[in-house]
Amino acid sequence: MSDTSGASRPRAGPMRAAAGRVVDSVRVSERRRVAVVVGVPFLFWLVVELAANLGILPLVAAAVLGAFLYTRGTAQDTLAAGAYGTGLLAVGVAAVQLYQSVAGGSTEALADTVARLAGWPLTGVVLIVLGAWLHGADL
């Protein structure tokens, strides 16, 4: 007799269990998914606005991220896109700031600029990996 209760599935680790709880709480209603669609771009804009002087660029990037998140069909896809979309934008913010520093003729040494900006791409890569994992996870 075969067991169809799911006992043959791999045991969920703490990260998978936590991600499952977050996805389930967003999945409850469309209102919560829309809160993610609005909240993630707003937080991205707020952090970039407070940390970098990039003019209107963060606002445009946040609006595009919000539109991208709104087109995702499920709560899990929305959360995954929020993570890897924000990660890609964080890497882009670092690239723009590095370009501005070099092209603007900054007196700061290039190594100092890279060290100062290292947090953006590192955070971006972590978010990209998290988003890719969340996208492929069976939650």
C-alpha cells in the first residue's frame, strides 16, 4: 500500500518552514499581495533615497519594480520577484554610484569607492539568490 500523505517528501528545514509561513500569510488575500506589491518598492525607494543621491532614478526604479511585482500571478512568485528584483536594483545602484564617482572626477580613490559601495552588490546578490530559491521552492 502506498503512502500518499506526503511522508516521502524531504523534511522541511527551518528556512523552508519560515518561507512557507510567509508565503501562506501573503496567500491569504489579494490585499496582502498588493501590500507586498506596494511595500517592497516603497522600502527600496526609501533606503536608496536615504543612502544615495540619485535624483529621480530610485523613484522610477521603484515604480517599475511595483509594476513588475503586480504582474506576478501568485503570492510565492510575487515574493520571489520582490527579492530578486530588489537585488538586481541594488546591484544597479552600486554600478550607478561607482560610475558617478569615476566619471564625475571624484578625488576619492577607486579602491575606497569600491569598499564604500561593497554593501550594495553584496546585499543584491543575497537577495537575488533568495529570490531564485524562493521561486523554485516547493512551498
